[in-house]
Amino acid sequence: MKKTISWILAVCLLFLMTACGAEPSAGHDTSNPPPSAGQEESVPLPDAPEPSTPTESPLEPSENGKEGSVVYFTSDISPEGMLAVFEALGWTPTGNVAMKLSTGEPPASNYLRPELIKDVVDAVNGTIVECNTAYGGSRSETAMHYQVAEDHGFTAIADFQILDENGSMTLPVNGGTVLTENYVGAVFADYDSYVVLSHFKGHTMAGFGGAIKNISIGLGSSEGKCWIHSGGKSLSSPWGGDQTAFTESMAEAGKSVSDYLGNGERIIYINVLNNISIDCDCDGNPAEPDIHDIGILSSTDPVAIDQAAIDLCFAAEGSESLQQRVERQNGLHTLEHAEEIDLGSRTYDLVNIDE
């Protein structure tokens, strides 16, 4: 009898070990550092995928038969290069001009430096604008956020305003499948034209951050950030939402901004591909960049410029960790959905202005 019981217990124990996965599965990177305060905890990254084939050869025009949106490129990451890619667009703003950027979380984030952007800001007599964050940190409260803007040198080169210091206004979302409205800073409409200055990089939750993230999460008020992150379910918490709903909400919030600004006529985009960490500028201590600086892009199409940035980064040496992060968070779905709802086109013609 005792032998029978022992045999049964042994079989049960073997079954439990197999079902629970007593040995860790192979092929997962367990070396990820813990998340910064206020960020979602990251799951282990999967094995690196094979390097992605860019939508187009990085510095060649589209050859797939479709008419592509023009994206201008320069390898000159300098104030002169910034001004050159801006002027290549041939775009003239009207009325009050806002320069949307991220002020960057202290102490060591990779935000765009004031000396890099100053000439473009001066060229349009722009006011630098930003919104408060929806998580802990130095930029979640208005007074602290103004101090960060001063500490990081932005108030020394232009007027600066936090758009949601007095709350939110709503924009309608047309053609969306997740959102019907978007919450931006209360004085968003005080500006007639927008120049969107984005530092292109990875992002813990979105996979990557570029132009679309800057006009959705970036222009969202604190309430709006929660609204987008939660897929239109909460105005008070950014955590716990469905990932697909989040990526689609970013695209739809971005479209509401573009639609409001003359169906995209009064907004243009500049992406700077330098200090390309897998972490966002909302992280005060980001991972060191694995990719060498690439250059600066400009376009009137936020989908095209982000797709071009993805293609250039993925084609670069050292991009494996960025590719993993984008794939894990299904980041490219933001671009897919943005194209579906006619925010822009993933097909582009890349024009190298250095030649």
C-alpha cells in the first residue's frame, strides 16, 4: 500500500513540475533593468528578430508603384541641418505658431537641446509648448514643469507655455474605431500652426516615439494622456489598458489634431534621429544608445516620417534592442492604423538634401 501511495505521489509531483514549467524557457532576455518610477513594468524581451527589411531602401525613393509622401533627410545634425530640412518643406505658417516638443524628464533624458532647435524656432517666431505628464516625476505639476523647462534651457530661447495648465479642451475624432473624442490642453486652439519637433527613440509602452506620439500623447492633457493609454476608458489613470486599443488611440488622437489644423495644412513634422535609446525622454535615466546618430527628417505627413525613421533605424547597426521593443509592444500597429484612418501614408519618397 505504501509503495502504491509513493508511486502516485511521484507521478503527481512530476505532472505539477511539467505543468508549471519548472525550468525557465530558453531564448528570453532576463537582463532588463527595472522600470523607472511611474512606468509600467516590462516583461522579458523576446529573442531578437531578423533585421527588418525597410519599406524602401533607406535613401532611395519609393519603387512600389504607389505615390509616396515626401520625407526630406539630412545627415547634418546641427542647427544648420535643422533649418535646412525645415526650409525644404516650403511651408509657411499662419498666425500664432507653436513648437511642440518634449521638455525631457530630469536628470539625464535625451530631449532635443535648445541650441539645436533655436534657429527653427526663431524662423517662425514660435512659442515652445508642452503638456503635463500623467504619472509621477518632475513634469506632472505645472509649477515644477515650468522649472524643468527653464532648467533645460527652453525658456532662454523662446516663450514657453504648458497647454493644459488650466485643464483640457476636446477635439472630435472622425473615422476612429476606439475614440470619439480627444482631450488636449485647454489653450491648444490659441495657436494657429504647429511645428512638431520630435526626438525619435524607443518607448517602454508604445514601442517607439516619434511624430504621432508627439501629437497624441504629447499634446494630450493629463486627462488626455490617460484617455489614450486606456483606450478611452479612463480620464484619471493611464495604466492597465489594452495594448492594441492604446496604439490605435494614439493614431486616432493624432488624426483629431491634424484634422483640426486644416486637415494637416497647418502642421509639419521634424524627427531628429540622434541619441537613439530604447527609452523615451520621459525616462530620466534612459538606456545608453545602441545606434549611431543618423540624421534629421522633415515631412508634412506624420505617418510617412515615422515610417521613414523606423526604416532608417532598423537598417542601422545595433538596432536589435530597438526592434525587439517595437515588436514586443506591437508598435508598428500605430502606423498601420494611422494609415487605415487616413492620417497619412506609410509609403514615402525619401529625398536626401545633402546631395
